[in-house]
Amino acid sequence: IDLDVSVQNMGDYPGWLSNKFNRISQLHKLRETRAFTGFSRVFSHGLTSIEKRALFTSNREQEWLPAIIVRGEGIFFEFSKESLDAWYERNFVLLEQREATLTRGQADYHRLTESTVGRVSAKKVLIHTFAHVLINELVFDCGYGSASLKERLYCSSLTDPEMNAVLIYTAAGDTEGSMGGLVRQGEADRLPELIENAILRASWCTSDPVCIESSGQGPSGMNLAACLSCALLPETSCEMMNLQLDRAMLVGTIEHPELGYFSDLLPTQI
């Protein structure tokens, strides 16, 4: 069996968790195939996929790609569209400003215009940052290091229904299975406390208040409140190269604590 999934009963979780998520699934077994499609030297801009592929093969007629298969386990989180929409509407002005800042950074990074790269979605940034802070918390409980865990984002407003989900799974290429420690964290007796601890840890960074008040950090300012001390992961674990992160969307800012999607999980005073 390459895929073994069990969908959890949301009624077994606390009310706050079932309000913020539509579905939580445990992937007891999964298989991922990774293919090496090419690479670029020094700078990644300007090369087509065919040109990148040509750099690692002398045979231009080669029809196969080097690949490996990873077997492991994971937890799938599907966010509640209703809760996300309500959060976005409540904080529309602030979130629109943060989206604009990240969009400018993305355009600068890719050396394109803002209209060409498209607007950065606050919902995607929220889900992406949630995955990072949860992975950073999981390493204390699940038996895997952060470099052995990986995220897979499923975020799009163009699909029907809209996608607002993330998969956190084992990604160590030297394993032929899994230890069960990650999928076990999805149980109703563990997951709520795990998320609460992750959000509490994300509410403060050793670089605060500089980090939480940042107007742009990282390459081309493509991160806001996210740095090595709070939200970044090994780059092999992140499908977006540690870009488009903002923990303020999780926990709020000093001036606007209500901005955070999970602000209600935090004590009034930290």
C-alpha cells in the first residue's frame, strides 16, 4: 500500500480546533517520487527548464530523469474556508497592506512587475507560516529532526472548491518507512496541545520587537515577521525557499493583536 489515510472525527477535538479546520487526516503511509529536473549555476533567473536540464546531462536526447522514492507518514490539515474568510474580512485593511508589501518584494525578487507576478495571498502566507511553526514544534515530540520533515501546500482560489490546506510529512530520503511518531501527533489527545504550544512559541521571537515590526526581511523583503529565530526551516523542508512568511498573521502584532488567525489561543498578556 502506497497511501493509507484515516480521516479524524472533528468532534473528538476541542471546539476551537474544529472551528479553524474542516478536516484533519492522518497519513499512516505515503509515497513521494522526486525527480531531478535540472539546475542553474549561480543565478536561477533567465534559464528555461530545458536549459536547466541540459546542465546535468551531455545527452540531449535523454528521455528519463534521475529520481528517488521516499516512503513515510504525515498529517494533512484542511483549513475552514468560512473561518479564513471571516478572518480576512475582519482584518481586510491590515492584511491588504501586508499583501501589497509581499507582492512588491516578490516582483523585485523575480525582476518582474507586480501585475506579472500576481498578488500574494494572505491566506497562503498564513497557511505557509502555520506549517513552519508547527514543524518547529513537532521536532520536540515526533522523533524526527526538522530537516526530515517537509511541507506541501495546497492553496488556490482558482479551484472549485477553493484549496486551503497543507500536508506535513516525513521527507528523509534514507528511510524505507516511518517510525510512527509524526502521524501519532495527529491524535485528538495530542494535536490540540501541540498547536497551542506552537502558536504560543510563535508569539515571541528573540529578535522581537524588531522581527514582529519588520516591514520586510530576507531576499527582497519577501518575509515580514519571520526570521531564523522563529519561523524559518532548513530550505530542503520548505517548498518556497523560506519566503512569504509572516507569523503576525498567526499571532497578531504588538499594535494589532487581533490580526492573528490564532490570536484567541494566546493569553491576554504574554
